[in-house]
Amino acid sequence: MMNNSIPKVKTAYVLLVNVDDRQTAMLRMAFKMYNSVNYQLVQPEDNVQPELILVDGDAADGEAVWQKVKKKFPDAVVVFFGRNSPSFTAPYLMKPIRFDTLFQHLRNLQQGNGVWLADKAAAQKEAASEQSEQTVAHTAQQQQNTADHTQQSVSVVRFHTQGTLLGMVQKLAQQTEDTAILFENKPVLIVFPSVEKVLLAVESDALQQLCMQSDVEWQTKAVPASAPTAQLHDKAKLTLQSCIWQLSIWTARGRLIDPITPDTIIKLKAWPNMTRLAYLPESMRLSAFLVRTPVALNTLYKLLPVSLEDVLNYIAATYSIGSLSIEQPLTHSPAQQEKEMILTRNAPQAVAKPTASGEQTADHNESDEDKPKGLLARLMGRLRGN
């Protein structure tokens, strides 16, 4: 059974007041995609004390509603959420929502920042104070950059998918026939291209170990024509995309996927649906950056204070599911592609230790009912040749 173990993170309860269905749906989706803090929407009847309350101030009674909510929840951060600032002093979140800055604003609001000052003189004083602080910080940063010329260097190892379980699943996904993959004459999984599903025949730990195998001549066997296909499709709970995503992470293990090199210009075609894919550290930050800006790995590593392992696993996963495009033709010779590559960026960098990608699992689990038994057990026996 796939063990979908996600690292424990802080939970922040959020209450929405007067917020329409469209904005609520957008916020709910953003909260599901964010991994650093577990923002959880609650309802008034849930009897849960919210830490953060967003009151839609665009309605005619928006300001009055904000005042009522503030009195009812004195210990919560009650945010005025609207296109126009309130006529009173209050924490303020401006519409429209921008996913790439939303969580930075929410953190600031929870820490007591982002308060709109209704008094103009006070606002001007606050702005002047912030500008002064920014000037001091900028000067200190310039001095630090001048004084510290040390570079942090890391080597990049590349891998290709040929001969891997990932490569075999990708190959079968392009075909039309339902096919099982076997290792040492034992079924590993079955790919159903027509419904874009995968049925697992082994535990996640075994699957992860198989992803470490390279240059293997995997055995394949077509699902017997006499097999009740509809029942097998129903038992396959794992989507083909989420399977390839997870296999990519387990196969990459902090390596750069072929044919991409550190100088290849890459760009994200569209945001992957993170709610249906295995957890990957920093995926939100990387998606927000790469969906807007074509960039090479060399530059990306210098710009973002993110673990290189997380970056390379993300590149492998998004490229494998077809979400990452190569913006620049590949002109590297095989000799250039195989030699060791070095990335550098200014040191020191405050980069958090990444969660071991091997502990992450795909989004849909194979339940006890879905383990090979009965009809499926007989099919597995036939696939083994018994």
C-alpha cells in the first residue's frame, strides 16, 4: 500500500466572511497547494478558534461586518479583504489574489504587519520609517556582498530514463494496449493507457527500490484478452500522471534528468495540479517562478535559495509528466553532456535541509481492497506464467 506520509507542518485555521464562492474556491485551491503551513478553512459552526479571518470588504456592509467580526473574535487577526482600503485602521489584504505573493502577505498579517493606517500622517510616518529601514538593510547587504566573495560550488550528476522503471512506464503510456511490467518474472504494476490509470502489484517500498535500478531489461506482458478489463480499471486507483511524477522523484534522487543540462533554458507550461501529486518540497516556489520566467538551471540555482536536490527532483518530475518545456534547442555534444557539471552561487545560503524524496508517496493509495487477491490474484498468476 502506498504510504502517503507528508511531513508535519503547522496548522493555521482560517475563517472567510462574506467571501464569494469563486474567491473561496481559489483560496481553498491555493491552501491545498501550499506545503509550508497547513492553512485550513473552517466554518463558524465548527467551534474552532480561527487565527486568521478574511472579511470581504467590497460589499456595501463590508466595513460594518468587519467591526462585528473583530468584536466577536478579539484574539484573531481580522483582515479587511478588498479592492479598496478601509476607512479605518485594519490589517489589509488587497484584491485580486496573486498566488505568488499570497502566502508572504498572510505571514506578514499573522505577524502583525500589513496594517492599513487610516490616519494619513501616521501612514506617511510609517512609510518613511519603512523606507529608512529598507535603505539601512540595502546598505548592509551591499557591504556584505562586497566583503564576502566566497562561492558555494556543487556538482551535478545527470541520468537518463532508458532502462529505468520510469522510462518503461512512460513508454507504455504512449501505447494503447494494457500491459504489465515484470521484474524477475514478478508483476510490478499494470499500465492502462486508455483510462490513464496504473494498478500497483507491489508495496511502495519495493517500488521505490525498483526505481533505483538502471539499465534493466524490464519484462512486459500484455493483459490477457479474456481478463475482465472494466473490473481491473476500477481497481486501478493511481492516475498515470501521479505515478510518473512519483517515479520521477524516486528515480532522480537529486540528479538532473537527460536531456536537460545546466545551460538549457526551461519554462513551466502550466502549474501541475499539486493537490493530486506527491508532495515535493519548494514545488510552489519553483512553479511560481518557472511559469513566468524561462531560465537555465545555472541561473535558477543562483536566484533561489532552494536545495539543489529539491530543484533537480522538481525538474525531473515536471519534465516527465510533460509540464516543463525546453525553450532553447539542445546543442550539447554527447561528450559535453556526460562530463561532470559544476554549479556555483554566493555562500553562505540559508537553505533548509530537504525532506528525503524517498519518503514521499503518490496521492492515491492502494487500499487493502485493491491489493492483488481474487480476480486480480488470478490475473497476476497468469502474468507470471503460472
